[in-house]
Amino acid sequence: MTERHGGGPVAGSLTARAAVGAASVRPGEIMSQDVVIVLDCGSTNLRAMAVDGHGRIVARSSEKSGTEPDPDHKDWHYWPFEGLYDKLCRCSRDVASQIDVRSVRALTVTTFGGDGSFLDADGRMLFPVISWKCTRTLESQRHMSRYIDPDRVVQISGVGHFSFNTLNKFIWFREHRPDLFDTAKHFVFVSSLFTHRLTGRLTNDATLVGTSQMTDLKTQDFSDAILSAVGVDRSLFPELIFPGEVVGPLLAGAADALGLPAGIPVVSAGHDTQFAIFGAGAAPNRPVLSSGTWEILMARCASIDIPPPDAIDDAFTCEWDVLRGHYNPGFQYVASAVIEWIGRNMYGELAGSAKYEAMIAEAKAAPADCRGVTVDPNMLVGKGAIANLSLDVDRGTLFRATLVGLAGRLKHGLGVLETVGGFKADELTLVGGGTRNQLWTQIKADTLGIPVRTLEEPEITVLGAAMFALKGAGIYASAEEAREAFRLDCRYTQPGVPA
């Protein structure tokens, strides 16, 4: 059952309110108000949004994202950086046409993590941006022990063993394209590739760097031990900056492409997950689950102790928080991608919203015990499994079993975080695209045995990035102050009540 709350505290410093969205903003209402532009480069969609100082999204535009396959290896994938940049520019021009651009005070960029590319001395890209979806790094991950003890890497970096980690890409480059280490002047992570294009300044956003498995968790800098193991010098990586710092003024050429005024500050943001967590107001005993292609469960901590190698789950990780000196212990696994797999293979006759409406309706009609069917959704690493199939199991039952399996993965992950962070969760805050599936939310509440608080605003990543852009623009003294001004609605889903 869902309970709506229009008052009372939301996780952290947020307070609930009656929903105020772009649809409630009258044309011309914001003409005299300050806004910031957030460019959000996601794995599925690219968006540009204008956000005002009260957290209202007053204009938005989107296009589809996606990777390109390698011509010779269908399972190898690249991000078409120029194409992504052009789409973001089109989205920005569309947003600019909806507002008074004289009110724009800053611009920021948030992206997926882990990916980047080599640049030469003139800032030209030397190799395409390898996507986290690319399978070439599976072999590299298996080779890590040739260079350095994998357990030692986790103890130093805090980042768990995922094939898409930047370290695995560097192992692939070392083994297959060693020439790049001789010709490259810089390696820049993807969000900073965009800010370099916008400002001409070479930097690396800390929240992206913190996902790389090439860093030292304690010093929050690159690890000399890990870099030397793969033959990389620290000088390859430009200056580290944290969210909220101004990268530089928007160049005239980029301003024309974006439809925005030249000279406005471009503010550092970075890894989308960190901004969803911050925007949702994560607190030590109030973990936040960002539910999308991946489900990423994280908390925010001022200190962290990585457990010994034999106690680390293969989905555990610890990344750098948006604030220097803070950390995000987390547990992550593929989620909506598994649901999309079910939809693609079992509901192929349907498309769009009709497909997912049918999937949810059939899953709700299925028995709660799923007729004994269990699903292990760990499909990314080839460990997924379906057990106890019988002739009376239909696709709706199988989909419900998949949702239950994903909720079981969440429960295990929450247990890991509680152990590492030394807390006991009394509720879960839920953000992201997965919030639209209320059946899934109810199953999560039932599986965890605690209330699930869902933030009504689906664009919490964008709002979290906007908080730092507003800080960088000088509109607020800190991102926390901006978050206090963003009043977001929420609802509660209680365990034990039928959806």
C-alpha cells in the first residue's frame, strides 16, 4: 500500500511538499528567475534541463542515447562521443528556446561512470570511448593477477571487481594498444571530456575518477601502487576537481552550439549515481536505492573501513562522495536490464508502454509464491538462473519471480551495507526509473520488511547536479543550502500490504 505525504521530513534535509513540476510552471513565469542548465548524458537517454532555484524543472528536452558496435567485434561497444555531444547541443538549444537565456547562471554535466579516453597534446581523442557495456574487458579482468593482486586492488581503491572498471580497460590497452601510452598526453573521464569541449580546460571530475578502481580510497587520489602495476604515470591524468567547483567559462563556440550565453560558468558535476544519492538526501541509516538499468544501493559516510577480502561480496563497492573526504559504500547489480530481457524475449508482440503495462498486470495476477519458481537475476556475469519451472508457469509468473529475485538481491546488498557502515536501516529511499513500477516497489518493501520512501520527482539525478551548479554559480553558499530549498514530494510503501 502506498501512503502519500505532503509534510514531514524526507531523508536527510529534504522536506516534502505538494508536487511542483514543469507542467505547473506558467509560460513566462521564470523570466526573472535564475536557472541552471543540466546536461545529463545517460546510457539510454540524453537530456538537457533548466532548473530554477526552488528545484523546479522549467524546461526540458531529450534524445535517445546508445553505443556503437566495433566493426569487427559485435560485442565490443563504444560511446560515439561526437554524436552524443551533438545531441546534447540540440537538447540544450531546444531548452534555450523555452526560457529567457539571460536567466541562465551556470551549466553542468552529469554522465555514467567508468569510461573515458586518451587525448594527445592538442586535446584530440586518440581512441573511441570504450563503453561499460563492452565485453572486451572481461578478459582483462581475468588477467589482473598478472599485474597486481586483485584483492589488494579492492583494499586500496574500495571499488569492487566489475569488468567495466577503468582499470580493466587500461589492462586491455596495455595488452592490445600499448602505443597509446607512448602517444597520449592525457586520459580524461567522460564527463570531463564534455567540460573540456565546453571550456577548453582539462580536468577530471573526482566522482568519475572514484569509480575507476585506480585510486586510493584514503587519500582520494590516484594510487601509485595500482598505476605502477599497469605501467601508468600519475601525470597522465589532469587535475582532480570535486563537484561544485567551476571548471571555467563557457567558450563562445560551445555557447553557440548550445544556444546559451558565452561566459557563463561551467560547473563540475560527474557520476550520475552520486547526484541521485545527494539529491535524495541520503543519511547513514537511510540508504538510497537508485533504480534503473542498474540498481545501485548506497549510503553516505564520513569514514569507511573496507572489510577483508573474504568478506567482500562481488557486488560491493565504495566510491567517492560528492563532498571531498566522504564516501559512498554501495552494492550494485543489473536490474531494469533484466526486466528488459524478460520483455524482449517473452512479450515481443508488444511495444512501448503497452508492453510494460501488460507485464505488470500479469505479474500482479500471478500467485505471490510464483508457483515455486525462483530467478537468480545475476545475468551480467553469466550466473543468472531460473529454477523449478513447470508446465503451469506462465510469463507473468516468471516476471513476478524475476522481481522477487531482484528484491532478494537488494536485501542481501542492504545487509552488506549495514555491516560495513555500522547501521540498521529503518527505511529505504527509492529514486530512479524503477519507481514507476509500484508492484516492484511493494515487493521490495515486503522483502526488506521496512517502509520504502519514494521521491515523486523522477529526475533526482538532474536535481542533485543542479544543486551543485547553483552552488558553483554563487546562488547558494553550498549544495546543502540548495538542497534545503528544493522541496520534494514523497510517498511511502509499507510492507505486508497488497499492491
